[in-house]
Amino acid sequence: MLFGKKKGKARRGSPPPDALDVPMHDIEQLVSLLARIQTEGAGGALVLVANQEHNIYVQVAAISQQPDLWLEAVSNDFISQDMQLSSAQQQQLIDLGWSLPSAGQRQSQPNYVQEVQAHDDDTRRKAVELLLLTLQQAYDIPGSTMLSVQVIFN
């Protein structure tokens, strides 16, 4: 887990001052930000917050100069109580290729996860499209949503 707080303590109010407002449909800007994380410094994370009040987000972590991306989609452990994912929404995440959270296991992972490879802008675009599709299909976030995007460099 890169970002998030336990339910009941969801981040509320204004996004962090270093967050960017990016329209959900601006895939190219998100691809460009992901490319920066993969090519500059020691890597980092790109966090796409779709609903600050209810703590709805997806994120991707990368190590600089490496093709491996670690994608996460928030689980019910971090979503506010009144926006918990239904069984159908959880199944939608699985249908989109997300692995179930693994709390309590040796390598605990409280969010849904996927590992993908991104070698260039085309494969980065596919990763970003998956994150956005996940927000729309599993979390019912409209495609017209303005995302609060945080770029975190290690």
C-alpha cells in the first residue's frame, strides 16, 4: 500500500498542495507523468484520486529504468463506510485482472494489485487505461471526473 488510510479515517478535504488536477480523459498527460517516474531519479508513484472525500483512488509504483509497474486499486479497508464496494464491484475488479487483497498473509497487501510491464509510451498508455477503466467500471466514477494526481518521487 502506497497511499491510504483505514476506513473511518479517509483523507477528506482539499488534496495535497502538490497535487495536479487532471481530467480523467487526459490520458496523454497521465502517460507523460508515468514516464517521468520510470525515467527520472529512483522511481516513485503516481496516485490518481477520483473521490477525495471517500478515498477512492488507484495508483502505480515504478522503479526508475525498470519496466515493472505495481498497480493498486483501493480496497474496502480504506474506502469510507458509505462507499464500500459491493460484491458485484469486487467481482468487476477480478474480471479486470486485479488480484484480491491479501491481508493476514505472509506478504500482506491490503489493496487489489496487478503487476504489469511498461517499456514505452504504448505500454504505459495501456497501464493508465487500465487504471481509468477500473475507476469507471468498478468504482462507478464518471469519465468526466477531474482527478487529483500526486506524483511522488523516491
